Amino acid sequence: MQFNPEATMPAAAPTLTRDASLSRLYRRLERDTLTHLRQHCAEQAARIDQLEAQVESLQRDLSNAEMAAEMWHQVAFDAAADHDLPIGVTRDGQAGIVTASEVTA
């Protein structure tokens, strides 16, 4: 018995021409690509919104910290001036009121 490949093949379904098949495939690929890009853009927009909110929060925190530092700086210098105390940097790098033994020439 000889093998007949045509006998084992199912009946051919109606096929589109090669150009029509490629056109259909390209349209599907373009649609899927566009869907993917829209999803990616939406994700990126959400991430940008999140990062902008984070930046605004950090800018507020920085502004508050700067105002607090300025206030404490002013309070310390006013208190030192009121009590005629020297302000400087100690040998270990701390800023504040220094004692006579910490003042260097």
C-alpha cells in the first residue's frame, strides 16, 4: 500500500487570496498595536499623575522644613544675642552656642 498525502488531507476550506490574508493580518496587528499603545499611554499618564503629586508633596515638605529651620535659626540667634552668648561651630561640627573652651583663635 502506498502513502497518498492527498488522501489524508482534509477538504480545503475556502481560502482568501494571499494579498487579502496579509491585509487582514496587518489590520489585526495594527489594531492590537494601537490597543497596546493606548493601554501603555494610560498607564504612563497615571504614573505621571502619581509622580507629580509626589513632587508637590515633597516641595511642600521642603518648604515647611526650610521655614522651620529659618525660624529655629532666628530663635537661636535672638536667644544668644539676648544673653550675650557666642554662637559658632564646635570642634565636632555642631552649630550652636559655644563655651569659652570651644572657641578657638
